[in-house]
Amino acid sequence: DPSLPLPSWPPLFLGLVAMTAAVVVATPAAPREPSAAKTWDELAVGLATTCRDGCHWQCHDEAFLGLCGLSSGELERTVKGWWGVRDVWQDMLATELAKQLGLQSQLEQRLGALWLTKVEEWMDGAYAKATAHIETPPQRRVLLVRSISLAKSVSERLSGTSRYVRPQILPRRVLSTLICDRCHKDFSGRLGKCPGCFPPQAPAPRKESETVSPEETQSQWRSHPVAPIDNINWKTVSDAFWCHGGSGGVFLVRLDTGVACVKRCSPAELFAQRLAVEFGVRVARMRLLSSGARCNEEHQMRQGVSGVALVSGDVGLNLNIRKILRFESLAVLEFVNGFGMMGMGAHKHLAGDSADAAAVWGDLGRLMAFDMLINNFDRLPLAWSNEGNLGNVMLGSQLGPVVGIDQGVSPITHPDGLELYLSRARAAIKEAADGPGPRFTAVREAIYCNTGITASEEQVNAMRHGCLTLVREVVERVRKGELDGVVDGVASDVRATFAGRADAAAIEKASAMVTSVSAAFAAIMEP
């Protein structure tokens, strides 16, 4: 009633009322949780919207989880800690779930006819990344089984009659299809290449009692040309052959341009190869395969080689190639179409009177001096107390009279150990300059044990001369102040090539080792 007097409220009470009203007005409404799809059309639209880069979905994407009516925990508890990179596995599970739902909701109408191919390619790359450091990784099949269960729970919540049909669990080669660039027909992605345009080459018929010896197989591979390693079309891989060797072995691949090699690569190996180029020592060239988002050459190589290995049916080849493909930092190398400095092939070659055979001895000397520079002890035993490994010396190749393979810088960080090694290197250089002694005698014996050839005095002198020539080239760069620039340039190249995939300290140790040995070379060669 307006005629009645207003109550006299205390000022403090009125202030509290005003503050409460302000809080009520200023407090925003709680964000709405993403709503689950109610129809198949809503589900298809939501899947297209939450798809990342047109090829995968993410486990912790709230929009995707809300669309499916799931929590991140329902996906996370499927992935075990020992599987590898956990986050990648979780995104793989989310993608497998989205794929199962997309197959039922006609997702190709929104993402295009090739959406499934793009998803499978992403899954292949993600699986390789997630299991790179796992000796016995779980199969992708575990995700398929779990995704089927999750897809069923999602589809049963949609209105209308459930469209869920349990899909048949098929091998990956049936689920993954690719389109050939030449004939534009689809084919199994597990083959790596179109079987119509690149039919597998059937081997010549052999008698049942006839077997192929390892020597015959290697001779067949040596007959192929050397492929350039700068630009390789991995879709043209038509055959593969595994060879035993250091760092997990190496496998040869036959391409449309010839043969190339693939193996695991370390910074020490790349450092040695780049340094060999600087000093004109012939070793097999190598190039780290790119693995970036824009040009994932490493993934292309894995697809091409895996397809050929599967078609071959050779269990041993499959196991050995799979072992190498699990490694990170894979490199493509020049194929050295010759033979190791061992056995009858090397004996016949060294016993010949060709110009190439005569050039071997001087090149061996240069290679031994280079090995001393980087402390590569796994070849000829000039400065080391071992039997050597002459399989890392290749002869009879079109690349040169002598080609080194499988070399690396071996730093010595302990001061006493480094001084002991430098004393051996000084003794070897003294023999190269003054006359053969126990060091070159050990080399001569190693050559005889591996090839049956006793190096003549003239041939030993050629090795001494080659060794001393390279030592003098190193010393000349030291005295001109150029060596530090050479070593720093090689180290920068290696760091840039590995781009965070290698320990920077290992590269610095390699640089320090080469610098220390170079200084020792210069000290003993002082006039």
C-alpha cells in the first residue's frame, strides 16, 4: 500500500542485496556439454566436422566424445602403457571408432570417396610412430576389436532401428585400398604398388633338387645398376634382399632406376660419411630419409618395401626387414655392386693384373688413414689390436677400386684411453713414413687370412704411401687453420639432418675426437 511507510532497512543489508543481484547477473551460464547424436545424419555431420586433416580423429576432442556419448576414460583404459606412445595409440583408437561409425553412416558423402584410404594411410604412419621403440608391439587388431564394441554402444543409442551390423574382422590389406596413379584402378595397400602396372617378376623355373646359393643370389644382385639416391620413387620397388651387417643389417631394394640400400643410420655414421667426402675418401654415400608431415619419404619407403616382402612369401626376409623397419632414423645408401675383401672373389680380383687391381693398394692406405682419423676400428687393423673386418672394404665396384662401408666415428672421452690411442696412431704414421713394422705387418696378415693374397713389398709400400698422403692432407688443413671449419661444417650438417632426433652431445664428441687426432697427426709430421 503506497500510503504505508517503507520499512527502515539497515544500510548493510541493502548492500548485501545489491551485491547478490550483481553476482546473479554477472555469472555466465555453465557451458553446455556437447550433445550426443540422435540420428545417423547427425552422426555423419558430426564425424565430418570433428575429422582432423581429413584422415583422423582425436581421443581428447570433447566435440567428438560428446557426439558419440562417450568419455575419454572409456577410450584411455583400452590402451596399455607398454604398447608404446600412449597418446598416439589413443588417437588411433578414436580414429578406428570413427571409421566403424563412418562405414555405417555413409561418411563418403561428406568426406569424399577416398576418405577410408586416407584414414588407413594415417593409421599406418601412426602405428609406425607409436611402436618405433617396441621390440614386440601389439597388433592393430586389438583396436579394431575394441572399436567394434564401442561402435555398437553408440549405434544403439541412435533413434530408430539400429543399423549396427557387426563388420567382419578382415586383414589390413583388405581394409586398406589405394588408387594407382597410372591405371587409376584400386588395389590393396599392403602390396605397396599396383599389381597390374608393376607385376611381380616370377623367378625362372628351377628343378626341385636345385637350390639357390647365397653366392649366386649376391651375384644376381651385383649385376643390377646402382640407383641414384637423391630422388627415389618408392612405388617402383620390385624386390628386396636382406644382408647381414652391423647396426641391424641392411636390405637392398630393386627400383626402376637400379638398386639402393636401406639401413639404420646414426649421427656417428653420417658424420663419418660427410667427413670422408671432405677428404676425397670413397665411401658409400648416404641420405637420411625424411619423415616430416609434408614429405614423409620414410613412410613411403616402408609401404613399398613391406608390400614386396609380403608378396615374396619369404619368412626370413619378412622378419629381417620388419626388424629394420622398426628403427627410427633410416637412411638410403648407395648400392656398392662389388664384393667384400674376403673369399675367392677378392682373391681373383687382387691376383689380377688390371689397373683397377693395382689401384686397390694405394686406396687401401688412404682408407686406413681415414679410419685412424675417426677411430673406425672395424676394418683394417692398422692402429688396433684386432683381426679386422675386411667385409667393410668393397672391391670390384663401378663406384671405385676401393669403397668403404659401415664406418662411424668412435669418440674416446677418457684422457688416458685417448692418449693410448693417439700413441698407436703415431706409431702407424711413423711406419708409413719410415718403413713397415708390426702395424703394417698386422694389416698384411689380415689381408692374407681373408683373401689368400700375400701383399708384395711394392703393394705394402703403395699402402704406406696412400696412408701418408691422406695424413699430409689433414696436416695441411690443420696448419692453414682450415680443419676447424671443415669439422664444424660437418657437425652442423649432421645436426640439421637429424633435427632433434639425435643427442647433440654425441655430435660434439665426434667433432672433438677428429680434432684431437688431427692435432696428433700434425705433431708427428712437424718438419
